Amino acid sequence: MRICRATDYNDMSRKAAQIILAQIIMKPNCVLGLATGSSPIGTYEQLIEWYNKDELDFSEVTSINLDEYKGLSPEDPQSYRYFMNTHLFDHVNIDKNRTFVPDGLATDSEKSCAEYNVNILKQGGIDLQLLGIGRNGHIGFNEPGTVFKKETHCVDLTESTIEANKRFFDSEADVPRQAYSLGIKNIMQARKILVVASGEDKADALYNAIHGEITPEVPASILQLHNDVTIVADEAALKRF
Ligand code: F6R
């Protein structure tokens, strides 16, 4: 595991974007695994800035998102598809037909998850998986207690995640209780993993993930077993290191 120390959120975002830029330069037709949430927003902004300066070309890139709330349509401003469109896809020359986000409105959850898994393989697997980390150590929506060998599946969100995500909704009651998520197995199959973390509220999760026991109780701790993980975190998130 490589740990890149950043001074603050902006520095973290710039460093993470540099790693993604390098990935796209080295393999223009790469498959990026992407995340939503507040952690990668600055990274996406930096990528858009470089795209606007002609330093980046997304025309051959494929993206596969980690997760989506169950029950939300792509047009719903709280959906992760909407998030990805507004924070990245609408601003760069990525082919939207090659951007994949789990279908929040799938009527047959199991079939839709199975198809998502098949599609990852069809695209050649994920070259670089970008991850945020939850305060309880979740990655994607793989909550504490998750089975490591799981692939894309439907998850019941924990109270801690509902609490953390309610800031994006009008009220806590509006936060969906379930979501679709890549499983730990899919994440671990990515060739490279890039974790971004900012702020003191991530300090314990980050410390436990990197230095704690490898346990389903801290889903991110499984990353200790991956051979190409880079963590870009700011001083506040790294305060226990
Ligand atoms: C988002 C995702 C989540 C977040 C995590 C951290 O697609 O899969 O695991 O990365 O909840 O969220 P933020 O960045 O908002 O603190």
C-alpha cells in the first residue's frame, strides 16, 4: 500500500486526479471504476479542468460506477447516475454509452446485479478503481459484516450510512434504505485501487483499514491484501499515522 500525504482536500484532489490522468495517458481505452460522494468531487473538478485545457481525452474511456440507490431513477437529482452526469460525464468527452451505473429501477434485482458483473468482465475488468471510505470503513456500499466474496448485490444500508448521507436529502426519511453495490470481490479484482480520504471524521476508518485486523467488520481492511493500492489522504484523515 502506498500512502500519499496531501495537505488538504484540494491537494488530495489534485494528486488523485494526477493518478487518474496518468492511467488515461498510459491506457487511453482504460476502464475506470468510479465513486460518488463528497470525497471525489474535487478530483472530478480537476479532471474537467485538465480536459478543458486539452490535457485529457476521455473519448476511449469506459467507466463502471460502484453503486446506486435502489428505487431512484437516473433523472433523480439524488441518484448516483445524476451525480456522475453533473460532476463529470456532462463536462468531458466520455461516450455516455460506455458509462455504467447500476440500474436503481431494476425490477429484477438479482438479474440486474448478475448482468452488472458480466458487463465488468465484458469490458475487460477494471483498470483503476477509485474509492472513498465510509466512517464505518465501508467501501462502495459494502457495510460492516459484509461477506468478502460477494459480487454486485443489493444491500441494506446501515444507520450510520443513512445518517452520513442524509445531508444530500431533504430529510433522513428520504434516504433510500437499500442500494446496489459492487461487492468486495469485484473491487479486489480491479488491477489498481485508488482511495481518497479527507477530514478528521475519516481518521479512524482509515487507520483501522490500513493498520487494523483484516475483518469484514471493517470492509476496507481487505485492501491490505490487494497488491496495488494507493491511498491519497489529507493531514486530517491521516492524523493517527
Ligand atoms: C460512493 C461510495 C461510498 C463513499 C463513502 C464515502 O459511491 O461508494 O462508499 O465513497 O460513503 O463518502 P464521502 O466521500 O461522501 O465521505
